[in-house]
Amino acid sequence: MRQTLVAGNWKLNGSKEVTKQLIEGILGGIGNVKNAEVAVCPPYIYVPQVAELLQASQVAWGGQNMCPQESGAYTGEISVQMLQDFGCKYVIIGHSERRALYAESDQEIAEKFVAAVDAGLIPILCVGELLEQREADETENVIAQQIKAVLDMAGIEKFAHSVIAYEPVWAIGTGKTASPQQAQDVHKFIRDMLQKENAEVAQKLQILYGGSVKPDNAKELFAKEDIDGGLIGGASLTADSFLGICTAAN
Ligand code: PEP
């Protein structure tokens, strides 16, 4: 049995006060969530604040990005070791916004994946197709290519220490959710692909769905066999909606 995981991706949102209120709100209701793992990924600068507020709780935290280099002349970057210094358990890798807005390549994403796993941080590797790719029946090819780039560099064993998030780009922040069956089909495709490399790793791997998950659609999505939780953007920004999704995963 795979544990369900709900991870919030706060993106570029918040302030010290908003972070405090959001975390206090989450802590106010999370005690009822006993059967799901929960994590939040704030902007880098709020990681120390979140770490302090969450340290005695069941909620984990992570970064939204990372630099694969440990130290040196990489202005503006944050290393895996720095994230770990503040107790991060997870790091989001290859989010579609980073692929599209910051031109992150499959190669760079694979380097980050390897650096994270080697240091003991769990990467949440995001993959997903554009609307035109889905309409052209290219979804499986796109997902296969994104995963293969990581597999080729990392090897299947490193996937034992990772999480994958299937996030169709057309469903992110748009209010359009993949139907539970559309999502399940891609999740199964991903698991089958990894199954060919190592059945045990594939069976244990948590594959999250991301794309306009809300409290009212979460339960149906999470009920699907290969959907092991969610990566949540917009709905992770208020305690009520995030807790509603965590409860659906419970
Ligand atoms: C995301 O950005 O990872 C995401 C899933 O966003 P949203 O839930 O807002 O669609």
C-alpha cells in the first residue's frame, strides 16, 4: 500500500504575516489527517519561518526549486544542502512553470533530480503535456520523453527515493481538471514504464496528480488506483481548501 501525499506549492505568494496565518490555519485542522502525508513548499525566503512553525508537527516542508551545484559562483541559487539545513524533506523539480518561463531543459531537471536524491532530499519530479500535445495524441510520448531523460541520467534505483507529479499543463491554474480517468490513464502509463525497469520501485513510487485540484474533486481523483495524492497550487493558499484536500486524502 502506498501512502497518500498532499503537497502544497505556494509558488510566488505570501508574506511573513500570510505565511504565519496560513501555517497556523493548517495546524489548526491537520490533527484529523492521520492517514496521509502532508507537505508545503513555500518560497525559499519563508522556508526558515515555515520550518520553525512546523517543526513539532506532522507536516513536512520543501523547496520549489534547487541548484544542482553544492556551492560556488551561482548567483541567486539555493543548493540542496541549504534546503536541508532548514529541514526540507522535499524539493519540487521541473515544474512546468520552470520549464516554460525559465527554459529548464530535461537535462537540467535530470541533474537536479540526481543531486537531490544523492543528498537525501526527495525530489517531486513534475511531468506533463501541453494542451496541443494532448489534442495531437502526443501525451504519452511527451511524458515518456520527460521521464526517460531523468531515467537515463539517474537510473531506476534513484526513483525509489523520489515522487513523481503528473501535471497536465492545460490544467494548472486554469480551473480545468483532468478527469479522474484521464489522470489515472497517465499515472498507469508512468507506472508501467517504470515497472519495466524495476517492478518493486514502480509499485512503491508515489505518483501525484496536479492541476486545479480542489476539495470537491480531490476525493474522486485520489480514489483512482494509481493516483497517490496531489500537488496543489492555488488551493494550497488557504488553510480551509488545503485542509479539505488533505481530508479527502485521509
Ligand atoms: C501546480 O502549480 O503545481 C498546480 C497544480 O497548480 P493548481 O493547483 O493551481 O492548478
